[in-house]
Amino acid sequence: MAESAESDLELGVSMLFGFVTVVAAIATAWAAYASEVQESDTLQLVSGVALTVALLAGGVAVAAVHLFE
């Protein structure tokens, strides 16, 4: 039973951070496009922050798979 709970936790944490990665990647693309259209430096900063979140969440998602092995 404990093995099933660990695998469920591994799957859940990996899916959560995978979802965060996808949302942050979409936010990166949106902010970059909006920055170009509106010629706004602030949206370039938002795009950079969203990219950072996407990369960190992706790394944590991969680490979570290995952590719960």
C-alpha cells in the first residue's frame, strides 16, 4: 500500500509541476507577443520571469520523478 501512495505522490507532483511549466511557457509566448505589439519594456520583464518559472518548474518536475524512485 505504501508503494502505491508513493507512486501516486510522484505522479501528482510531476503532473503539477508539468502543468506549471506549460502555463508559464504559454505566458512567456503571450508576454513576448504583447511586448512586441505594445512596444512595452515591462512585458519583456514579465516574459523573462515567466521563462524563468517555466525552466525552474520543469527542472523540479524532473527532479520529483527521481526523488520518489
